[in-house]
Amino acid sequence: MTKKTIILGIESSCDETAVAVIRDNGDKIPTILSNIVSSQFDIHKKFGGVVPELAARSHLEKIDLITNKALEESKIKLNEIDAVAATAGPGLIVCLTVGLNFGKAFALSLKKPFIAVNHLEGHALSPKLNSKLNYPYLLLLISGGHTQYLSVEGLGKYKRLGTTIDDALGEAYDKTAKLLGIDFPGGPKIEEFAKKGDFQKFKLPKPIIKKGGCNLSFAGLKTAILRIVKNIKTEQEKFDLAASFQKTIEEILYEKTKVAFQDFNKKKQNTNTFVVAGGVAANKGIRNKLIEVSEENNFKTIFPNINLCSDNAAMIAMAGLEKYKLKLFDNLDFQANPRWALDENAKFLKGAGVKL
């Protein structure tokens, strides 16, 4: 019987210390043998956001423990591991370095190949852990640090079609939550607030909704929220504002995704697969709206499982498995890259004076 490839993945790009073990199943979906994630919510809560130095210290304290727990849960032996994959970017440099160096040392001790993984590529490939997914496909990556539409033409082959020119979508959610007095991380809680509110109560702007192709902007929306919050006096008004914000985001994504479909089709990819990944892909309202626009435009929507949307090591192991099959291994002197883009030829579109 042929041995099935086993990959150990490590993720430490921000405030999650994560280690996972997955097993290849040939033509079938890989099996997640373990996927341990240790979050740092309590550490950063009082600061209202991630403090890099505290995050890195926590990674150092936990990574050995989390690795042992992942190995124990997977029920595999060390000599059964075929390669070690670790996030090398993008992310916070002090955090990336912890997981990357640990991964290198682990691979060296096992005398196994080391694979450096782009965190965003991990998100891009995460649906492969629960769905049959073939190239090419259109990807919407929505997370705390990134919001991009990309044409995924193959492993390592990405063409950016659109991006945010200011805040990432997850960042917009977290900032709005903070303005509403919701503790960090507030983004996921906005949707709960929204369920109790009237989405028609506040009229919010939809920046660059009719221009800029499928590029997006959320800074103006955040500014509008800031102005309104100053005059809010009741808890119900907070619910109403959260509902209006959630509805506005859904409408922005609906319109911009239609443009992305058109741009993707211009590339004559002969496929209608639309993948939505990243932490914000767990938002049910956004999921439903993107399924709606997909059905209207004859696209099939694929999401990762909810537990694979936020940062995790199973998706890093998945990317590692794909690279392992092509023998795309890395040297142990591979450096962390905090600004590692998927499409390295894409134009930088952030800051004042951006021309769309």
C-alpha cells in the first residue's frame, strides 16, 4: 500500500498560534488529522487591537505546546511527516519569524523538506480541505488585512483584478465595532448586533461604487460611522447602525462582485467557479449575498468551512501539500516577507492620491 503524504503546517502571522497535520488522499479531499489554534484575544483585548511584541512573545511561549498537541491529536509519529510548511508572509514580522524559524528547525531535525507558504495562498486554497476545487477560479479574499479579487490560474499564478484602496474589509468591521463600543475583536460581533437593528435607519455611503472597476474603498464608510456615533444615545440606535453597516457592506460586495465576474469572464477562463475565503467569509450575511449574486450570474460559489475561514494552520499545510507535489521546496535561509503579495506585479493602490 502506497504511503499517503503527511504535511505539518505552522501559522503565526498575527495573533493566532496554530499547528495542523493533514494527510493527502490522492484524488479525494485531504484529511485534517489535527488543527489546533490558540488565539490571543485576552492578551490584546484591553489595547483594542493586536500589539505585535505581545503577540510574538505569546507565539514563543505557546508554539512548542501547540505543536505537541497537534501531533498528539493527529496520532502520527514524527517519522511519518513528509514535509514541514510554515507561513513566511505577509503579516507582522516579529510574529512571522517565530513560526518560520520554528518550522525550519523542525524540518531540519526531521531531515525533511521545508516549504515556505504565503499566508494569502493558504486562504486561497483553504476550500480544497472541504470541496473539490480545480483551477482556474475567481477568488474574493476578505480578511482583517486584505480585500482582493483575484484570478487564480494555478498554484502560485495569481492576477489581481481589484483590491481595497484603503481599509481592508475586516479592518472596517473591527473599527466600526470599536466605535460602537464592542470589545476587540469586534468584527464578528457586528453581525449579532445587526440582527437586532433596522438596516433602513441610517443611510451610509458606498465609496467608489460606480467607478474603479472591482476596486473597493471603506475609509469613507468608517468616517460616516464616526460622525453618526457621536449623536447616538440608545442601545437600539447602536443595533440600527450595525444593521445599516452590515447591509451597506453586503450591497457594496454585491455590486463589485458583478464587476469582478465581468472582468474574470474577459479573461476567457471557461469556468464559473467563485471562491470566497478569509476571516470575513464566515459572515453569514455576506455569504448569503454573494451566493445570491453568483446565482444571478451563473457562478458556483465555494466557501471554506467556517472553522477554516479565520487564520489556521490546516490551510498552510494544504498549500504546503500542493507545493510538495510539485517538489517546490525552500532553503532554510528563506526570509520572512511581511508584504508578500500574491500578485507581485500588481500596482500598489493605497494612500492619498490614488488614481483609479
